[in-house]
Amino acid sequence: MSQTDNPLLIPFDLAPFSKVKNEHFIPAFEQLISEARKEIEAIANNKEIPTFANTIEAMDFSGQQLDRVSSMFFNLNSAETNDEIQEIAQEISPLLTEFGNDVTLNPELFQRVKAVYDSKNTLELTPEQTTLLENAYKGFSRNGANLNDKDKATLREIDTKLSKLKLTYGENLLAETNGYELHIQDEKDLSGLPEGVKEAAAQTAKASGAEGWVFTLHFPSYGPFMKYADNRELRQKMATAYGARAFEKNDFNNEENTLQIAKLRHQRASLLGYETHAHFVLEERMAMSPTKVNEFLNEMFTKAKPFAKKEFDELALFAKEQDGITDFQKWDSSYYAEKLKKKLFNLDDEKLKPYFKLENVIEGAFTLANKLFGLTFKKVTNIDTYHPDVETYEVYDSNKELISIFYGDYFPRPGKRNGAWMTSYKSQQIVNGKNDRPHISNVCNFTKPTDTKPSLLTFDEVTTLFHEFGHGLHGMLANTTYPSLSGTSVFWDFVELPSQILENWCYEKECLDLFAKHYETGETIPMEFVEKIKESANFMEGLATLRQVSFGLLDMSWHGQNPEGITNVKAHERKTFDQTSFTPDVAENCMSVAFSHIFNGGYSSGYYSYKWAEVLDADAFAFFKEKGIFDRETGMSFAANILSKGGTEHPMKLYKRFRGQEPNPDALLERAGLK
């Protein structure tokens, strides 16, 4: 295939989705890796004295076409995959891992980087350049540059195995999620389910040529079923199937993959001189050490557990009073929590959903971005996409300058993994004085419109949309020189601040008034509903906090110690969950084999960061409330000091520049009602 026949080998601005066929990927990767390798060799073999420009900067701007194609391919593998793409991923990942190792284990290149690093005190560098230099040096030392040849070879072997194992782990989980359906043919089994949920299930059944109603393990189907279905036996069936994903004795079992990933990560960290994988990871986090993370999680555990126990007892008693339930199980939690919430606050998601039409919520997020940061979103139809559901926008700043392209992909489908995320198709950077703007995407899984209703969101889904949009703004407002420091390229325990802070506006009447309008009447959400949303904000917060803390502790149990002695995934997991769970264990279920955040995503040794960032976001939003939630000056300060700065400086420096002080943990405990 010649270069002109392959759209991935021609430099592009917008990703050319419709022109790309699966057979284009492998030849493109092979050629682009070869070209990037030549760029790196030219830097390593440069006869001139190593300087910041000819070594550090040159490295950061190298391999750009490879980066663009990689981001395009791996985003497709998450949002619009198929068997062929998954096979290509298995072939490509080792090639990319090998190339990455060829760079970080190149002795000539490391000597040049080290020469610049050793002379840093004589260089007049900006804070951003200093960070780039330090990152470059650490990138080598933390990836084996100081190892002997034998250990370098071992490191390469570990990295190749890990890249394949992580892919397989994710593919197995997706296959298991797609592979289960609850097919209901008797209408009485739908008792309790709202009309919209039943209609969506009927549509799913129709699409697969079945009679009746089909429910799946994708969250827009699974979540409402667990919350509303009166049939306890069917709730048990669904919950057991969900918890058994990748744990059954079949080709998609992830137990061995989980053990191998944990053990290989530990071996890799040991090889590099670290006590555990967590020690390696946390060196580059705000928390800095496993000790600090464990102290933080244990403090949250101690504060939350009494509240959680009280809430659980209240829930179990309510279930007993309502339906004579004496053996409260995990498939009862969501169902009775929703009923109790309705009783206490006279509020349920079905009352709220008509006010949260997806298009209105998106417009609300855009309006908030306009009020705080002066951004305008213009919907366009001339940008290529990978699926008809994807919407595209041009984003302009207050000076009418184009600052970003934004993609929105909101509905589930078989080739798309569960959950919600933000991603980038093109990084922001400044090259030859030109500010090259980013292309950012939000991917979610909300209920699709039916024949009679638009996509109506639960309140939780509203906060999810705002959360991912916060990540999106972090990418869109990026304004750094170097691509590796741009946008969300920050410490993992800082990256959730821009997303989590945006959720706070969903609880404020002034913000809800912008977009929460009844989809049929246009009526603004009644004040009593807004008050109830605020009142119920801390409902079951103790249990929710304990749940998040338990996931963080599970993550640290896999990565904060030597896992070599772990032979049974489930038995290991129980040690953590026995102290944090109040419902009996389900023998057929195991979370570790489906914990994609830490085994297939970027959160290994970092799941604590959701709670860590909550401390930051509660404190930062308290500042917004003090100044006014739509105060443009505070918004522009947040954009200038945090959103635009990416990873150019230490996060605490950036935070203090915005806030004027370090975050106060009391703001979180107060907001969560845990004081």
C-alpha cells in the first residue's frame, strides 16, 4: 500500500474517520514507528553539544503523526471496537511498547538528556521548560535507562507482556458485558420499572429480533433495573451476572490476567529499585508515597464507617418494614435506597428525568462554560466522525478565536465499553509561534431516545455529564508550549479536580435554572425539587464514601505490597471487602477481574485520587460560592491558573495560586455531612 493510498500516512488536522479502513492501521503504525525511530536516532546521534532545544524540545515534538494515529486507533478501540480492531490492537501494542523501550533504553539519547539535566542550573529556563527537562530525565531513569543490559532486556519483556495482558483483560470484560441478556416475556416481571425503562428494554429486544423485553449489563439498562425492579429474584439474577463478569470458568476469565498484571508490575518496580508498584507510581503524584495514601484512605474510612453503618442499618430496617426482608443482600441496596429516598425526600429519579433532556443538559454545560470562561460552542456537521451518534462542535473563546474542536458521543452500543470518559484526538502545543489547538472528546453511555421519548437523564447522569465536561474543558483550554505537558497531562491525583468541581454546579438553583426544563412543557424545574436535590445530596453519603474508600484500599492491596504470594484473586479481595462491606459475600462474584480502572486503565495505585481530588474540589467550590458561582473573574482565574496550565508546574503551586491557600479537608467533610 503506497503512502498516498493510506489516509493515516498523510498529515491531517481533523481525524479522517470515514476514509480509514481497518487494513490501514498496521501498515501505518509500522511506517510511523519507523519514521519516529529515525527522528529519535537523529537526536541521539547529533554531533552538536546537547542543548535544551536540540535534545529535550526536539524529543517532545517528535513522532507527532504516530501520536495522532495512536490516539485515533485506541479511542476507536474503546468507543467503536470490533473483533478485527481488537486483533489489530494485540498486534500493535507490543510494537508501540518496543518502540517506547527503544527510546527510554537508548544509551546515547540518555547521555544527551543527562548532559542537559546536569547543566540545568546554568540554563535560563522557564518553569514549563524546567518541568519538561525534569520529566525527560525522570522518564529515562524511571524506565530503565540506568539498568544493565540484562535487566534492560528483562524490562522490555515485562512491558511487552503487560501491554498484551491489559488489552486482553479489557477485551474479556467487554465480551462478558455484551454476552449477557435478561430476556423477560411476562409483563408482571416488569413491575416497578418506569415506562421509559420498559420502552428502552422493548427497543433492545426488537433490535435483537426477540419478543418482550431485554435488559443488559450496560449501565443504562442495568442501573435502572437494579433500582426499580420489584422482582427480587430477577434483581439477584442481574446483580450476580454483573458481579460474575470475567470470573466465570470460560474463555473470558480474568483471574490469571489479574494475577499476572499485578505480579509483572511488581517485578518491574523491583527491577527499577522501588519497593512496590505503588512506590514507583506515587513518586509522581501529589500524595508521593503509599504511606500517605493509606493514611488518607484509613482516615476517610474511620470518619465514614460509623455513618455508613448507621445508614445501612436504616436501609435494612426499612426493607424489613416494607417487605419483611430479613436477609438484606447487595441486590437490595439500590432498590431500597431509592424507595427510602422517595419516602424521606418525596423525590425519585423518575420525577426529575423529564427536566433533564440530554440536549438541554449539554446546552447547560455549554452555558456554564460561557459564563465562567467566555466559551461559545457552535454545532457543526462538516467534521468527520466514527459513528452517526457522534456530535461535533467548534469552540470559540471570548475573542471569537477558535480554541478547540469538541466531539460528543453519548449513547451505548455493542462496540463501546461501559462508563464515561474524556479523551483527546489532538494535543495542544505551540510550534513556531503558532498555537495549535486541541481536539477533545467526551464519551458517555446514556439511555438512547425511544420512539416516544427523548434521552432523559437521571440526576446522577447529569453530574456524570458535567464531570466529563470538566475533563473536556481541561483539554480545550490547554495553553502550554509542549504537548507532553498539555491539558490533562497532570498528576493523576490532580486530574479529577477540573471534573469533580464542575459537578457542584448541578446542585445550585441558578445553574439548574439554565437548563433543567420539562421536555414537554418547557417549565423550569420547581424550586421544591431543587431544594430536595440539595437536601438529598448527602443521602447515603457514608455508604458511598466507604464504597469509594474500599476500591482505593483494594487497589493499594494489589499494588502497595509484593503480590507474589497471592494465588487466589477472590480470597485476596475479601480481605479488603470484609472490613468495608455490610452485605454478605456472593460466591460467584469478584470485582478485581472487572476493575478496569486499575487493571486496564491508568488508575493503578491511583484510585484514591477520586477522594483526594474531592478535598480539592470542595475547597475550590467553597471559594466560588464565596465570590458568586458565576463570577467571571474567579472562573477566569481558575482557567488561567489551573485549566490552561496542564502539567507545567507542581499542582499544589497552581492550586495555591488560584485559591491563595492550601486546600482545607474540612470543606469536604462538611459538604458530605461527615463531620
